[in-house]
Amino acid sequence: MSAAQDSVRLSLRLLTTSRLIEREVDALMRARFESSIARFDFLSALDRHGALTLGEVSQYLLVSNGNITQLRTRLSTDGLIETQTDKDDRRVQRVRLTRQGESVFKQMAKAHAACVDALLRDLTQADKQKLAQLLDGAKSSVRRKLTKGGTAP
């Protein structure tokens, strides 16, 4: 089998595994929190990085600004995030978690971690660490290729 075929098989396994986990986490978010994995990811970005512009949230989540705007509207309506004007540049709007948003996110994050742990429980700790190391290398490789302007041979 060629190196290219191995790469394709690897990418398909990564995508399949990722989608299986994502599907299960999304089902959990819907059942327990009447939410979605997209809303969880948005809250997670704010929890990790603090107040962000919508463009920054979009970059962290690798989704379009239109999707982020819709999510912001719903999360604001639910009282989980609020918009504030940047103290250094009043033209810039930042979103941040409210106290309610922090509380809800902590519950969601705990449930998320338990769900993913249950899904990956059959892997040993050493296997998880090795897999994380290998995936970090793969992610770095892909990012280097993308910053050089693409992957065409």
C-alpha cells in the first residue's frame, strides 16, 4: 500500500472517530442541557480565553462568522453570554460568559469530560498519551502545510 493510501485511510479513521465522539457529545448536550455541541464549543472558547471578539471565536472554532453570530444571539438570549465594548477601542465588541454562563458551562464541561472518558475507557492511559502525542504531531504537520499556502503536490 502506498504512503498516500495510508494517509487517506488515516484521515478517514480520524474523521470517523471524531464524528462518533462529536455525535455522542452532541446527543448528551441536547438531552441534559437542551443545548448543542456548537453552543458548548462557543462557551468553551470563552472559558479558555476570556472575552473575545466574534472573529476570534470564529477562528478558535474554525467556523464561519455567520454561524458564530447566530450562536451569539441564542446564547445572549439565554443569558449565558454578554457583549461588552472593548476598553481600548470602543468600536470593538467582545463577548464573555455571564455568571450564569460560567455555572452552566462548568456543568456541561463536567458532563462532556465524563462522556468522552467513557467512550475512550478501553484505551490504556499510556495509549491515550501516545495517541495524543501522535495527533499533536499530525495537527502541527497539517497546520504547517496550510500556512505555506495549501497541500497540492
